[in-house]
Amino acid sequence: MTILEKKIIFPVSRIHNPMLLEAWLEDREIKDAFISDTLYRGFEQILLGRSAMDMPYYTQRICGICSSAHATTAALGVEQALGMHVPPNGQLVRNLILASDFLQNHIRHLYLYTMPDYFRGPDIGPFIPHSESDLRLSSQENTTMTEHYFKAIDISRIAHAAFAVFGGKAPHGHGIVPGGASMEVDADRVSRYRGYLIEIISFIDDVLLPDVSLIKERYPEYIDLGKGSGNYMSVGGFPSPEGSALFPQGIILQGKRESFDEKNVTEDVTNAWYKPHGPLHPTEEDTIPDRSQPKGYSWVKSPRYRGQPVEVGPLARAIIAKEDVIGQGALARTWARSLELKKIAQAALGWLNRLELGAETFDGRTEQASGVGIGLHEAMRGSLGHWMSVENGRINHYQIITPSALNFGSRDEKGTRSVGETSLLGLKIQSEDLKEAGRIIRSFDPCFSCSVHLIDGEKLYALKIQV
């Protein structure tokens, strides 16, 4: 009988909020893995009974690193439910707010979370303690990468400054509201946003893309190490006033392309800490926590598309858009995210040029006080959906499916692993701290602030914790 060795990392460092990895190894190869989120927040319950017009404000508080994505998606759902329309200038301003948020997120993720897996920083925080295994850059390259690490922090701050031009403040801005955008368009705002954007584009071209190119050249096996399920999804994003979008919708299941249909989206909680139910569409589902659920191992539900796990994020968006990709593993995701930075920044210049000074950005008229709304938009980490029901202007049902839930949800009723768990299978581990697994997990840019909606100390402290 084969005896597997269990390794636990809690918390997995350099991600958003507490993720626990339980890996089962045989001869230093991962044979099985469980990824769980230990934080419960209850946002879907918090929203009940509140004004539909406030949804962009409340849902931004789910996460500070991707707040405008929730604001956008919530606004889309409210507009559909109440029959609201967004002026062309309002759509362009929304795109600019969200674009700047994408830029700060991707830059921070690449330098603060991903790159330290591949270079050795100095003997100061946040680079210590070091993981000394499998470092392939020269001393000079490590020094240069460290300089760029700190430069990236400043550039991401500039992206947040661009966010605040039309968003009011960052994070958790005031600019995206049902009916459009709250800020007027004037020459000063356009000029300031353009100045920030030009500086960001220069950093992407001169620093970030060469840095990521160096990493993928030195670690070529990670281009395909960490492949997920092979299924990909995008719900689309950054629409133009005419209806086209920077990110197209689409699905790839078992190698076959098809059109996206939100009716095929389900969640189940067979192995999560909720009142048990099988696959349900979000309009039929409630969030009822149950920490005593015997099969549960995570607060993250199991989102599926036609019953299958799907990968979402920059790599999925590139594949759906039929763009060239270098592979399907960890560094393929990182490279896709890097190229997406340039794509979004260039698109933002185009949207900026199309703004009409003084034209309206907001239309507050509604056609009804009650209705059902579905907001779908690509967020930094992938596809985001808000499903809601509004009665007399107030929320009586709300369900959210986030990108990290799609990538890292618990196992479904069939026992099917998530994309994230699947990506670790067969991985050979040479380091004592499971550094190889960390590289793959972080390539998805997981955000567990978003993925669950109390920390049970008794269970966690009973585990053998390894860092």
C-alpha cells in the first residue's frame, strides 16, 4: 500500500488573504492537492435589503485591489434590472477607471507577488527569509530586478493616481455608478490621465516586458508546468459605446469553441462549508454558511460551466481572443498578463481620445423599480458575475461568482478538482518549502478576499503548519 506524504502550507504567502494548500506527495511528486480558503465574510448576505443604487459602493469593499471591477459588474446588473442606459461618454469614463485599476493590479502582481519566486532580493524585508532553491539569475540581474521591484511600486501608485482622475479616489472609487459615471469630462482630467498613462506605458515597454522575458528564458519549463483543466472562459469586457469589446466572450471546453451563455453557469457546495446543495444557477442559489458540513474543506463554492471547471484570467482571455500564447502553464499566464498590460494601456489611450469634453456621463432615469439583473465583466483575475433581483429599488437576492472561485473552488459533487488543484498534479518538488507549487499558484493571481463571501482557529492550529 502506497503511503503519501502530506505537506501543508498555511498561509500561502504573497497572495490576497488566507489560502491553505494541502499537498499529498509520493517520491516528491504531487499526487493530489486540496486548496481551501479559511475566511468567511458574507457579502451576499450583507447586500440584502439595501438600495440597488448602492451596489457599486458596497461590492467594491469585497476587495481593495480590484474594486472597480466589482463596481462595474454591479452597475451593469442594476442597469439591466431597472432599465437604465449609459451615455457614450459614461461608458468611456468607466473603461478608463477600470483600465487604470487593471494596470495597477497587474504591475503589483507581477513584481510584488510573482517575480520574487524567480530572483534573489537583498537581505531586507520583504525579501527575507529567502528561499534559496532554484535561483538562476546572476548577481547583477538580481540587483536590477530588485531596483525594478521598487520602481514597480511607484508605477502602480501612478496607475492609482490615474484611477482617481475619473474615479475620485483609489481604491473604492466614486466614479462608477448605475447609469454611467459620476465625473464630468474636462480638459484638465484628460490631460492628467494621459500624462500618467504615458509614464506607465514607458515602464511596461522599457522595464516590465524585458524583465518577464528574462524570467521565461531562464525558467523555460514553467511555460507549460502548471497547466490547468484545458477549459477556458471569458465573459467579455471593456465594451465600446457601439457595442464591440476589447475582451470578447467565449468558451473553450475540451478543445472546442462555443458561444458563452450565462444559463450554463452553476455553483454547488458539496465540499464547501455551506448548507449542501448540488449544481444550481446563481439566480436559484442562496448563501447559507454551515461550518459543520462534514464534506466541507473550504469557504469557496464550486462554480462550473456546463458542469466543467474552467480557467479564467489573462491567459484565458488571450486564448479566447485567438491571440498568440507561448503555452498553458505558470509563465504562460505571466507572459499573457504582461502583454495584456500593453493591450489595455494602448486601448485606454484610444478611449481617452474619444472623450467628448462636457458631454454627459450619467443618465439616472429608470424604467422600473423591480427586475432581475445580471452583470458580467472581465476582472483582473478573470470572469466576474453578479446576479441580482431588485424589488421596489432594494436587493432581495444577490449572488457573486468571482475569478478566484472559478480557478480555486472546492470540488464539486462529482469530486472534480478545481483548475488550481489540477494544475499542481504531477509537479516534482525539490524544495522543502514547496516553492514549485507556490510559483504555479501565484501565476493565477489568486484573490481570496473575493472568492469567499472567521477564521476557525481550532481547526487551523491543529494542523501541522509549514512555511
